[in-house]
Amino acid sequence: MKIALFQPVVPVYRVPVYDLLGSQPGIELKVFSGGQAAGSLTEAVPTESFEIEYARMHPLRLPACKGLSWQSRRAEAMDPQRFDLCILPWDSRNILLPYHAALARLRGMPLVLWGHGYSKQPRKLTEAWRRLLGRIPDGLLLYTRTVANALTQRYHFLPSRVFVAQNAIDQRPIQSAAEFWRNRPERLKQFADGHGLSANRTVIFISRLEPDNQIDMMIDATAELHRWDNRCRLVLVGTGSQREVLESRAKAKGIAAAVRFVGACYQEMELAPWALNSTVMAYPTNIGLSLLHAFGYGLPVITGDNLTSQNPEIEALRDGWNGLLFREGSVMDLARKCRRVMEESELRGYLGANALETVLTRYTIANMVQGFLDATQLVDGKIRTVITATRAADAP
């Protein structure tokens, strides 16, 4: 089966997914990418299991068309002589998506739309338009079961047309780095001592330092924690436009010495000692793949309880099981939840063990790829039920 998959960019964290999908018996995968970095995402390179071809993204430059775009080469991929299945982003801002969906139907090309299926800032008209677009293709591939259930139960989409590929990241480098450092407890302690960290008094944040993430709340919460115990520390891993603002805020709060600005850290061996010397990861809002990253280190995650402001990965967090939710916008409640994890060792161990179990057994690359394989029943009439890759993706 030849599959054409279109994306604006192929970030590095997607490579294990496409590699495993492309390595399945009978699957030939070609990814068409806009080929340009987007924000913090850098364009990846293909493996022997899948190809990448350039398909330029064309943003509309008119002021009234901000956010609208179209992608070249989609029409040529709607050719049953070249491909057996085409997967396009379910992006209502792509102005040619209705045309390409109609073209696929006209040419008898099985088509799947892959996306969130919702907007974090929904408007009735745009959501209605999104759902209307979702009626055209043969199938929909979603990141969460919550949205899939809403489509089938509330909006009456046929369950046989709706598939789920829960987002995942490759846990192998995380588990390898964690094992390396855990097997060297003296070096891990030296690292902690050198940076003034206490394993049961440290909050970590791993992501971009951008306004949407409301990291200023973490500075304020750390000030509250520091008043309770001056050993409390905040570790910020990442770069972004807010770094200077956050440094100034920490100084204004009198806790500059308690905040560690690590900067960008892309190698797990460098990140692991920071994560393993932390108590909990806090991420006020807009959390995404960082949730699964923290879970890989056995870290409970604390984030806001307004789930509509979060990304699809929030579905992996279960309040009181592998993390905690705090009242949206409340610095005091954020500080209280962090303090609770710090004080209650049994709770900390319980949440951390379940966090690790979540990403090793449920939110895995193999399970994500299975969602793609389930969607191939649109072509071959049967569900592929076994991941057969010899790479043992997801194995620690």
C-alpha cells in the first residue's frame, strides 16, 4: 500500500512514527513536507523506511487572510495510479482543502484527514466549517478519544470512519538517559549539589519560554514556595521570547537565586540530571508533548484545570493518578499543589510510577502507528492488528 502523507513540517519527534509506519510489511510511505522550520520545530530527515519530498506551503499575504494558506503538490498526489491512500491535515485554514477533498472523491482516491478536530479558541462558524469539511473524506484520524467520541456521539459521524492515533514520543532515548544517571547516584547527587537542587523541593518546566505558557505564574508560585521552604527551586529548561521578562520577574520577587535558567537542552543525557533531580513538572497552561516527556522521567505533572486551553496530550493526564490539576489562573492553588507533592512522599511515588506506566504502555509510538494502520482498512477492507516492526520501537 502506497501512502501519501502531507504535513507543513516534519519535526524530529515525528520521525519514529513515520519510521515505524513505513517499516510495516506492504507499506510504502512518502511524506510531503513544507520543509521549513515552524516555531520551535526543526525539519527532520527521512530514514530508510520513508521518503520526504518538498511540497511548498503558500501563506496568503493579504491582511484579511491572516493564517490562511495552501500547499502545493496535493492535487498530483490524488492519483490512484501513484498512491492507494492520501492523508491530509484536517486544517480548516487551508483554502484548497475542500477542492482537494472533492478531487479525491472524484478520482476514487481514499482520503483521511488527520488533526485535532477542534480549536482551543472555538467559534461557532469555524467549528461548523471544520465539521463540514470532516464529512467529505473517507475517514478522520484524531489525536484523542475524547474528540473522537464527541464526533460520533454528538455530531453523528459514523464510528467506522473515525480513528484515533494518540500522540506519543519515542521514549527510548529518555529511558536510556534515565538509566545511565540512575546507575550513577553519586554523579547525580554531585550534579544536584552543584546546582543547589533538592530532589523533593524542585519544580521543573520543560518547553518554550513563551507567553502562551504563562510561566510567570510559576515564578510567582515559586516565590510562595520559597517563603515556605527556602530550599525550593524552579528549573526552566528552554528558550523563548520571555526569558528576560521572567528573569526580571524573579529578581522583583526576590527569588533570582532560586530560579535556574538552563536554556535549550536537546540531548537527553544533558536533560536527564535536571529531570531526575526534580520533584514535579509544572506547566500552567497550553501543555503538549512536554507532558509525555516529563512522564518518561517518572515526574508527576501539575497543570491548569481548563482542559480546553490545553493541547491533545492533556488526555494522558488523570488528576490524582499521574498528575494534579490546579484551579486555572490561581497562583496560590498552583503553589499548594506543588507543595503537596513535595510534602507527601507516598503521593509523589504513586503519581510518578503511574506517569511512567502511562508512556510505557499506553501513549506509545506503536499504539500511535496502530491508529494509522487501523485507518488503512479504508483501502484493504480489514484492520491491521499487529505492529510487526523489528525495531522494537518503544522498548526502553
